[in-house]
Amino acid sequence: MDYFPILLLILGLLIIVLDMMVAAFITPIGIAFVVLGLLLGFGVNFNIAFVVSLVAAVVSYQLFARLIKKETVDIGKPKYTFELKGKRGKVKKVKEDEVWVELEGEEWLAKPLDDIKEGDEVVVVDVDGIKLIVRKA
């Protein structure tokens, strides 16, 4: 008796159960393993079973992505980094190559243009991705 299909089926089910416990969004991978294990268990050619399991993973990913998108509710007002230009904040932490600034109740990674220390008030002059460019106020 070939144990490979059974092991794939069990692995797939374990991945699905794990995804229920932690929000890792790996259910499509589990579904692919389950489909692959079932098809191999019924004697389907490996190449065909593999392609069908990949299609099942993509379809389940699309379905779960739509479901999650509908179910997810944003509890806060969206905050975009470009809206932070000109805002004032306070330096919370200064490490070797990192500066953390508290701005409107949130901490942001910042790149200072001046020498700053913890407790200094800074103003956002520009944004580089999610990193704020700040200068002493």
C-alpha cells in the first residue's frame, strides 16, 4: 500500500486546521495537498493530479480572498503617509540607525535631517515610503 497519498491528505488537513488557529491564510495550500492526496489515492496520474491541485489552490485562494475582503471591516480611518507632511510629533526612541517618532498617537520610523534626541519635537518635511523625513521643530 502506498502511504504517500494518505500522508498528503493528512498534511493538507493539518494545514487547514492550523490556518483556523492562526490567521496565516495558508488554507489554499492545504486544499492543494488534500486534492493531490485524494487524486493520487484514486490512482490518477501524478502530473494530472498536480495540475488539478494547483488549479484547486488558485480557485480556493480567489474564493477566500473575496470572502475575506467582504468580511474585513476597517475599524479606523485610513491614514496615508503623504497626509502626514507638516504634522508635528515627538521623538520617542533614538537608536544607532533608527529614530521612532510618535505622531497622532502612532509610532513611525523616521529619518532625521538634524541631530535630535529623545523628547525633541519634530515636524514631518517629507515621506519616503513608510519612513518619515523629519526636522527639529
